[in-house]
Amino acid sequence: MGSVERLVRILDENVSAWVEFSFMYLMLFGFKHGIFKLAGTYTKREELERLLPKTNGTILNRALDAYAELGVMEERNGVIRISHPPTAPELPWDKLDVLFSDWVPILEGMYRMADYAFLSERHPRMILDFDKGADFWDMKLSQGINTLYRDIIVRITKLRDGMTVLDLGCGSVSPVEIGRHVGPNGMYVGVDFSVGLLSIAKERVKERGMDWVELKNMDVRNVIPSRKYDVVIMSFILEYFRDQEGMLRKGLKFLNDGGKLVVVDPFREEYEHIAAWEFFEGFTPEFAAFPSRKTVRTVAEEEGLNYKEFGKNIALLY
């Protein structure tokens, strides 16, 4: 597919587009449900829930917080008002040749789920639970953008046969796409707390006879460092923890001398409208917030490690 630098640029463009589409959908959400209309009348926060029929107050308040962080609304003396009319998202029309299209239906699905959640967080069509919605998550993890960042991981860590890898929050796809590079003489250990996603992964691993791949069903916070690894992967997992520095330090404990920890997550400083994507990701109960580059860099510096960035979404600690 090209050099690492080119792959990183493609990843950055796709994540940027995802963020801007999320912003567009969040604006549509506000128009559709009358939130902007009522906010234009200088309504108090508590009155909005009463004036909007069949409304889930928790989701309404999350939406109001997101609009405030995005600078679209503000709250003064308990009154909500529009502070800056929403502008059109900055869609990369000049980058269409490098954008994947398979993530669009995923984001559309999350937008529909937002409508269901606005009625009830326990709506039967909410499928962002990792087990109940394992098939949806598997489809999400199989997108071109995910395959792309896994390819980048393989290249920047120089994965090859005989190496050992610990993948924290491995999901259903990485055990094959990452694991195949270290076999048959190496070891890949994937950890995930989703029984559903691991079930899918185990079937794929079995079909391919990848007996060097081991999958463990557990919360990554409970993993005990009984051995060391050449590479530790934390891809799109920090966002599910409040103590992100603590999780990074835990990941470092699993490294061999000279080992590498790779972090993949959108660094929030890089994306003006990241709060919009966080609104939709927030329908996954475990979601906390996307990490900052500063958090990752600070841990590297305090642990005396080298730190290298690859675009807006990947960092390597070694």
C-alpha cells in the first residue's frame, strides 16, 4: 500500500473525515429532536426535558454537554442558548481518493442508535454492547481503516516470526491480522473482556491453524504480568478508561528490555470536533474519553522512554 508515512496520512485523513461526519450527524440530531429550536428561546436545562416529549434525560444532557464543548451552545445562569450557529463540517473533498467508504454505514448505524437511545437507553435496537452487539463490533473492527492501522502497527514494530506480542483489547480481528506475522515460532496473546468478540476470534484462529495465538477472556485491568513481550499493543482501548496514565504504565510493565508499546487512538488535541465522535461512542457503556497526546507523552517522559508519533493517532514508546 506504500510507505509508512503514506499509510499514516491516509489514516489521519479517514479519522478526520469520521470526526467531521460525526459533527454533521450531531448537528442533525439537534435539529431533528428540536433541541436547537428550544435552545433558541433561552430555555433552562431542566425545562428542555419537560418540553421534549419521550426524552431520555441522560442522553439529552450528554448532547447539551457535547454542544457546549463544541462551542455551539453555552449555559449561563442555568439558561441554555445557542452561542454560535453550527457551521458546515470540513469534508475533505480533495482527499476522496484515500477515504474508505465502509465506515460510513457504521457511523450511520450509530446515528440511528442515538435516536433509539433518546427514547430509552435500553431500547432493544441499541447494539453497542460488546457482547450483545458482537456482530456489529466485528463489522466495525473489520473496516478498511482498522486494517490500515494494523498494517501500520506491523511495520513500525517490525513484527516478524518468532516475536512475542501482547494485544490488550484485541477484539475479533487483530488475533488473525496481527497474530499471523509472529507465527509459527512466536507468540501472540490477545486479551479482551467480550465473550462475543473472542468467540468470533477463536473460530477464525482455529480455522487457520494458528496454534501460536492464545486468547484470554478478562478485563485488561486484571491482567498480571507473569511474562514479558517484545511488543504490547493498545489500539482503541485507552478511551475506555478514566485512568489512562495508569493503563499506559500497566502496559509498559509487560515489555521486555528493548520492547515497544504502540498506542492507537485519536489524540483529542488534533480534532476540533472530537466531542461529536465522543457523543456517539458514549453509547458504549464503558466509553470514557479519547486520550490526549500529552497524556501519552508525559508517561513516556516520566518512565524515561523514547517517544515517537506517527501522525495524529499513533504513538510508539520504546
